[in-house]
Amino acid sequence: MNTPDLWEQNSGTYIPPEISPHAPLAERMRPRSVAEFSGQEHLVGEGRILQRMIETDSLASLILWGPPGCGKTTLAHIIAAETKSHFIFFSAILSGVKEIRETFREAERYASRGIRTILFIDEIHRFNKSQQDAFLPYIEKGVVTIIGATTENPSFEVIAPLLSRCRVLTLQQLEPDTVRGLLVQALADSERGLGNRALSATDEALEFLAAQAGGDARIALNTLEVAAGLTRDGIITIEIAQEALQKKALLYDKGGEEHYNVISAFIKSLRGSSPDAALYWLARMLEAGEDPIFILRRMIILASEDIGNADPRALQVAVSALQAFQVIGMPEGRIILGQAVTYLATAPKSNASYVGINSALAEVRKSGALPVPLHIRNAPTKLMKEQGYGKGYQYVHDYEDGYAGQECLPERLAGRKFYEPKGHGYEKNIVERMEWLKSRKDKP
């Protein structure tokens, strides 16, 4: 357990952890203040929750939930610095209940001197229930303010009593532009970065590293340092960046034409019932750094637009894939994507629901708000009943087979068809059902 004394009472200043000049670039470039911090504007931007907590010195216990390399540990250090708190780093991997008790005894000593202790718990989700229970009385007494960091959903991994005493703040994956800015800053910083080595990097190399980092600033910065060691003329090119990352750049500009070409190929492969092609285009997007959530959203749309009631389970599969991915994340999330893609690609196809809603919308825009037939209007008052609201309504459960055959469209549209199911997949059953209903309706 590492418990550095980062508070010097006499000087009233925060003493940051001593960082070796041989530490990885990502560690050396760790921001020391909110002003230096990049990303997570929804938390640290002007007027946002963390900025207000720091400014008013009203810090509460927090759980920072987000992907690797998005700034959870850095934010904890910054909060300790800017609120002038004693800071203890605590690793869930290396520590047990005994170390927890020793830590709280240390925190109580600082509390007796009027100094707040921030206990930063890295990977808090790795603590078991009894270990998490040990924090509760010390939070209640105000001995410590806890900041927990986790890459896992705290709803599943943190016990309810502890969760109820903490504010959960969600950190987002860093955008490529933010990561690129960190790389440029590291190249220019002569104190902590690479600025004293007369280095530069081409735009292509920076964009490649930023895209391939997957929103993880630590990966991007440490790969930049490896690339710096590979260059001979002081210029980091795309080839050197590829060598450093051991990964080739793919032709895929998330804001350009190739982005739309590849997602188009993916959707058309799903629609065309080609699972092999769909998997290939999925792999192309994942390898190039596309946001999996974007892909999953498009899959949900396709499940309704192109499969629909030919296989009603397709929408359930697509939505479940999105929810499962949000819990699991990458890299294991690729398995969930692969399963959902192969299911959607091999499912029977029908766009009847898609055509139906578009046809109904076109009719509404054309004919306007036609009056609701009296027999299916709501009649909550005596006056409405006297005016004929609900009169003649046929309650289907009073009829054999639960079908009355009563018209429910406005009078001008009586008999109009918007939904025309196809004759394959589950919609074959729907066609048979609708034909049977029509035969019942046509009986005298």
C-alpha cells in the first residue's frame, strides 16, 4: 500500500507524488490542475459539478466510473491538490481489511489536526463485500472522503450502502481530438515531456496514434514515447507510429467518405443476409477505432427496418447486444457484436413495418387530423356518453376468439391498408392470421 504524505501543514501546500524522470511519459505528463486537465468537460467545465465542488470546497465521496485512460486517477490527484487535502492512494489489488484499518488510523490522525483525508481507491470493484463494508463507518464519521475509481458498472460491483453514500460520476472515453491535443502537448513540454529532444510528428502520425488509442490517453502517450525512441531524424512519421504501436493504419476517416462507405457496406451486408461480409466490415470498423455504440445503434435500426416482424426476436437481440456491450466494453465486447451481427445477417428479412409507418405518416400529413370515430373515443364523463362517445364499441373479449372485426380507422380511411406483411419468416404466420381475421370480418 502506498500512502504518501502529500500535505504539508506548515506551508499549506499540496506536495504531489514524486515522479521519476524515468517514469513513463503518461505518468510524467499527468495534469496537475483542473486548468491542465483535458476532456470530461461535463464534469470539470465551468459551472459543472466537480468544478463547483472544488471551488466551494464542498467535496463529497465520489465514484468515478469510466474506461481506462480517461482521467480517473488524475482527477483524484487534482481534487486533493485543489482542496488542500491529505491524499492516500489505495489499491484494491494489493490491499486487504488490515491495510484498510491502518489507513483509517492514519486518516484519523490527520482529522485530529483539522486536515481532510481523501482516500483514493483504485479499482474499487475488486473489493469484496466485507472489504467495502469496512469503509462505511469512517465515511459516516467524516474521517475520510472516498474517491473510488472503476471501469465496471458500480450498480453491479459496489455494495448498495456504499453506493448510497457516494455520488457516481461517469467519465467518457476521450475523443480522438482530445488525445491528439495531449500528444501535441507532450511533444512541446520540455519539463516533463519530449520538448527537449527536438522532436516533431506528422499530422498523419498524430491522427493515427489518437485514433488507435481507443480513447486511452495512457496508451497514446506511452506509444508516442516508444515512437520517439525509434526515430533517427527527429520526425515521427506514420510508419514509425505504426511500428511503435505494432499496428497498420487502415483507410478509415471517421469524418470522411470512407467512414460512410464502410458503414454502408456493413448495413447492406446485413440486409443482404451475408454474415461473412458483415463480420468483415464489422472487423474493419473495430480495427479502425470506430465507436462500437455507433455500430450497435445502426444494428438496432436495421433490426426494425429490414427484419421487422419476419423475426421479432431480431430487435431484442440488437437491443440486448447494446446493453451487454455497455456492461462489458472492449475487447470482450467484440464477441457480443459478432453474435448479434451473425444473427441479424441470417434472419429472414421484411421491411413491411418500415413501409407501413412511412405510409401512415404520409397519409397523416396529407389528410390532417381526421376525427376519431365516436365508438372508440374515451368517455370518462356523463356528458361525453350522452354525446355518443364510446357508443357501439365492441369489447373484443366478449367475442369468440377475441375478435370483433370493428373498424378503428377514421371514416374517410375505412379499409385502408398500411401494413402489408411479407410471406416469409414469422410474417408468414402474420399473413395467415390476417387472412383468417378477414374471413371472420367478411362473415354476414
